[in-house]
Amino acid sequence: MSANSNPIDTLIPAPAVRAICGGIGHTTLHRWLNGETDPRTGKTTPPVADFPKPARVINTRRYWSRAEVERFAAGRRVDAA
């Protein structure tokens, strides 16, 4: 078994994270990580607490553990049912 076939060791970039999470957009990923403040109302929405943080950042590109992202996505699908 090669190191790349082990999902725990696999790092994936933001586009792959967005696809695994149901095709979310760049802005949604940013909001899940950082939360947001509505400029009109001042209402603050916190980040999604159980969304995994990037495992590595290389030259401003973020990479996540595939296993952590898949675990998060699986939990969201169960919660939505």
C-alpha cells in the first residue's frame, strides 16, 4: 500500500474540500473558517465550530486532511437527514 492511498496522510487543497462538502463556494468556505460580520446590521456569525482547520499552508494555499474533511462532511449529512 502506498503512502498516497492512506486517506489519513492525504492533504487536499481548497477546491477538493469544497467539492467534498457538497460543492460549496469559496465564500462559504471562508465563512465556515472565519465567520463573518454583516456590514449592514453588524450581526456577527461565528465560524463553524467543528469544521477542520487547514493542516498546512504553503505559499498562502491551504491544505486539509482528507480524513478530517470527510468526517466533517459525513456528520453534516447525518445532521441534515
